[in-house]
Amino acid sequence: MKYTIDAQNKKIGRIASEAAGYLMGKSSTSFAKNTVADVKVEIVNADKADVNAKKKVSDNYTTYTGFRGGLNQEKLGHLIERAGMIEVLKRAVYNMIPNNKLRTLRLKNLSIKK
């Protein structure tokens, strides 16, 4: 089954939680936690998503390289101009899917378009 989510004038978290629910298969009658649902989720108009100006300055995205002193922090506004809204939405959906072996398999069914 294929789902299309229009991101125009919607908040990032609302889009990501809707997409994560579809990717986990919560909307199907044959839902099972231990299987990857046979769904494709497409997010369109990602660049037109609604981002508050205050959040662009206050939200931090943290990554760790694995080495000493390798903790990197980046503001939401800088991430948007460096990698675009597609990367922001991808990270939001990634963090809303449960952390287990099926996470990467579920994310392969996600496509995000400008």
C-alpha cells in the first residue's frame, strides 16, 4: 500500500509521527510488531513544511563521532541550509521509529521529495 503525505504548512513533528505510524504498519489490520509492513510512504512538498523561526535558533541536533571530543552540535537553521528540509524530516522519522533491527528496513520504504 502506498501513502502520500503533503508536508505543506504542517509542522515537522506532525509529519514525522504520521509517517512513522504508516511505516510501522499501525494503520493495517494485519499489524505485527516483529515484521516490516508492506507499505511505501512518500512525503511531498518537504521544503514547504512549517518551521518556526524560534525553533531554527533553539533546536540542537547532536551527533557523536565515537572519538574523544567528537561531540558535534548543530542548530536547526544551520542544518536546513546545509542539508535541506529532506534531511530534517528524515532524522525526525528515524527518531520516531523504535530502535531495533527493523528500523533500517522500515526506513527503506520512506521517500521524501521537495
